[in-house]
Amino acid sequence: MIESIGRNTIGLINGVGMFGRFSARTVATSCASLLQPKTYPLIWLQMYNIGVKSVGVVMVTGAFVGMILAIQGYDQLHSMGLEERMGLLINISVVKELGPVLVAVMLAGRVGGALTAELGTMNVTEQIAAVESMGTDPVKYLVAPRVIACLLLTPVLIVYADMLGILGGYFEGVIQHKINSAAYWNYSAHGVELWDIGVGLTKGFFFGAAIATIGCYKGFNCKEGAQGVGQACTEAFVASFIAILAINYTFVVVAKAIYDTFWIGESLL
Amino acid sequence: MESDNNIPVISVKELVKRFGSRLVLDGISIDIEKGKTTAIIGPSGCGKTVLMKHMIALERPTSGSVYFKDHRIDNLSQKQLAGIRANYGFLFQGGALFDSLTVFENIIFPIRQRRKIKNFKEIEELVKSKLALVGLDGFQTQYPANLSGGQKKRVALARAIALDPKVILYDEPTTGLDPLRSDIINELILKLQRELSVTSIVVTHDMNSAFKIADRILMLHEGKIIADGDADYIRSHPDSIVQQFIKGTVGEAELAALRQAGTRTRT
Ligand SMILES: Nc1ncnc2c1ncn2[C@@H]1O[C@H](COP(=O)(O)OP(=O)(O)OP(=O)(O)O)[C@@H](O)[C@H]1O
Ligand SMILES: [Mg+2]
């Protein structure tokens, strides 16, 4: 009993250490890659795979979030006669929290899973060893382009989700529930600051980097066989999901502290 | 230059490798001479692939050391190894072709990683000639998924020799090929040795191939080298394990085990 707890603890610490080393190598290699135009085609290819193909699903996610917030919020606010402020409620939730987090979760499933499965299969069939045997660093060739692409594109995808979320809320609130359009936008504009949008997008960089790094790490350390690859994908998704929540929490705490000390409310418009 | 010929190309010293508690290699020492073909034989699962991967630092020893010429390589980082690995070609047991790339792109991969390709025509010619060597010219635009097992193996071989490496490690080059193809591969290995004085290390189960191509044969058994010499020496080796292996006959103990295990479950 105690023995097994001990073994698990050692295993966990080992895993964290290995992941730490892998991440450090990834960061160093990615920074170096950004300075080498030779690697740009690889990054472009991954940007297409990761980004362009995710736009649709991310926009749908955003639109539904906006609409649902509007439906749920309307009755509450209407009973207090505050429905004109609904724009503020919806837009700030979408821009600051729901947009970034839901996009990240979406990507953890769509992109993270694909990364793990691809690299895991390459690992099992010795393709990663083959890259290595030809004198190319697999982290540089396989991991860095994926991490860079994911890191750069997650904020962009968040912008799309935010836009559609805002439009979705507008559609439900103004068009379906006949809230006064000018008032709706006015409250939104006064409430949502540049800071909020900035925080939301900055989170995106971290989410993107975390999803890709975890996905690649799990792929690189995947066990033999179809079952091994499947298991690695599941583990990658769970780990990414937890990482997203943890990063988000840290961000909220840190951002709030910074805001309270430094920001001198400069509102949009 | 003269001294360069005397030092072994690859040198393995007191190599021990464990996976968890399983001891796979138990104190192996070998020096591989320049320009010679060395065959490594041994029963399935005895650690031939693992030994070969140590020679290019794809696996790291539990203890002991590995040298390329006079550089110690087993403790180098990925970056430091890049230059050394340019001297090697490695044929993986399973081929390890990149399945997102075509045959053509697979073969130019090692070239593309080394230098910027300027003269595309020249590269096309090179790929054509390497594929012709393994009898697969015309397959340039195919993806590995569309090739048979033996064809994949041959494309992988073409990729391994694409850069005219000085040292080529072949992991079972003839397994899964028909007898005629196998012999073509044997001739290819001999040709590379004669014309480019390549140093080859060949892991194989195919004794005909080993006797034909090898200047020296090593037999690995339970983590140790139990026989080491030229073809004639191995043929007349006194050890019964070696004799059984090269003749492909089953020992009394295995036969008894077979007899014990019924082929049908009685009801
Ligand atoms: N990465 C690894 N992790 C754990 N065990 C391993 C690993 N690689 C190899 N082994 C073990 O080492 C032993 C030797 O494997 P190896 O692949 O070298 O055999 P082999 O001699 O090449 O066999 P074959 O002729 O069938 O290819 C096997 O028992 C295998 O289970
Ligand atoms: Mg093997």
C-alpha cells in the first residue's frame, strides 16, 4: 500500500521532470526556429492544419455561446428592468473568459488530439528515431513548428470566437428580444475595456503553447500499439484541459492584481 | 591519414543496457574496422537492434561507452550528434518511412536537412539512380501507404544510402524480400563496400546473406557475444548454440517443449 503510493509519487515526479525538460527544450528550439527562415515553410504548413481548419468550428462555438448567454441572461435582467445592460454582461463574459477558454478546450480536442495521434504513430513506427538518425533534431523538425503555429493562431481564433459571440448575443438580444440597439452597444462599449480584450488574447498564447507542448510530449512518449496511441490522446486531452483551467486561474489572479495597481481605465470608443 | 585507417570506425566498450530490470546487453565490446562488412546474428529478441541503435546513439547505454572514430558519442547532445550522424545511413527494421511524404520526398529528406537544394534536376537524377539501385525507379510520387512491405524496405534502403554515407547500419535488409530481391540487396551491399569502401554493419537472420556479404560475423546470445570471426570460423564453430542457429535446427529441449504442448485442447 505505502509502497504503491511511493511508486506512484516517484512516477509522478519523474513525469513532471521529464515534461519540464521537454518544455524547456521546446521553448529554446522554438525561439531559435523563429530566427531561421528555413523553418518557416514547416510553420506555414502547421498553421494551415491547425488554424485554418479550425476557424469554422471555433466560430460556431462562439456564436452559440453568445446566443445562449443572451437567452439565459435576458429574463433575469428583464425582471429588474436592466436588459439594456445585457450587452455588457455578454460581451465581457465572452471576451474575457468564455471565448478564450472554450476556444482552448475546442483546440485541445481538435488539435491536441491530432498532434498526439500523429506524433504518437510516428514514434511507434520509429519515424521520430529516423528523423534523429539523419542528424535532424526531432524537436526542431516536428515539435517547434507545431508549437509556434498553435501559439500564434490560438489568439487569432479567439478573435473569431469573440466576434461571433458578440454577434450571437446581439442577434438574440437586439433582434429577437428587441432591446434598444444603441443602448445595448453603448453599455457594451463603456464596460468592455481594451484591457479585457488584451487579457483574453494574451491567455490565448499560453493556452496555445500549452496545448501543443502537451500534445507533442504525449506523442513523443507514447507506448507501442494502437492502444498506446489511443491512451496517449486521452491523457493529452485531460492534461491539456487541466492546464487550461490552471493557466486561466493564474491569469485571472495575476491580471486582477496588475489591473488594480496600474490600469487607469481607458475604455473602448 | 595513415593513423585514420588504424582506429576503428565504431568502437563499443563494455556496453551494458537495461530496460527497467531487464538486462538486454551485458558487457559488449566490439571494434568495427573501416571498410569491412560485419554481420550481427542472433535469435529474435536478443538485442541486435538495440546494439545497433547504440552505434548511432539512438539508444543511450546504462553503462559503458561508444566511440565513432575517436569521438565519444554516447554522451553527446542532440545538437552535437547532428554532425556525426551525417556520416551514417541507418536502415530501420520496419523501414520507418515518413508516411506524410512521398517516396521522392522521403529520399531527399536527409539531403534537404543538410544543405539547400539549388539544382533540382541533379537531385531528381540522384533520387532516380538510388531508386534504380533497389529496383524501384518510377515510384517517386507514391506514398508509403501504397507500397508493399518489401517495397517500403527497399525505399528505406535507398533513403539510407542517399547521401553516400561512410557507415551504413542495416537492420535486417533482406527480411520480407523474395530470394531474388534478397540477393540483389546482398550484391548492393557488396558493391557499396567495393566501390565506395563503405563500412557496413548488417543485422540479419538470413545466414546465406551473412555468409555471402560479411567479412566478420558476430553472434549475440543472451546479451553477450558468443562467437566472433569470419564465415569459415562461424561455420565450424564448436558451440552447439551457434551450430543450431546457423543450421536452423531445433534443439532437443525445444522439441520436448513442443511435444509437451498439445496442439488441440482435449475435452
Ligand atoms: N524501448 C524499449 N523499451 C523496453 N524494452 C525494449 C525496448 N527496446 C527493446 N526492448 C527489449 O530489448 C530486447 C531486444 O530487442 P531488440 O529489438 O534489440 O531485438 P532483436 O534482436 O532486434 O530482435 P528481432 O530479431 O526480432 O528484431 C527485447 O526483449 C525487447 O523487448
Ligand atoms: Mg531487431
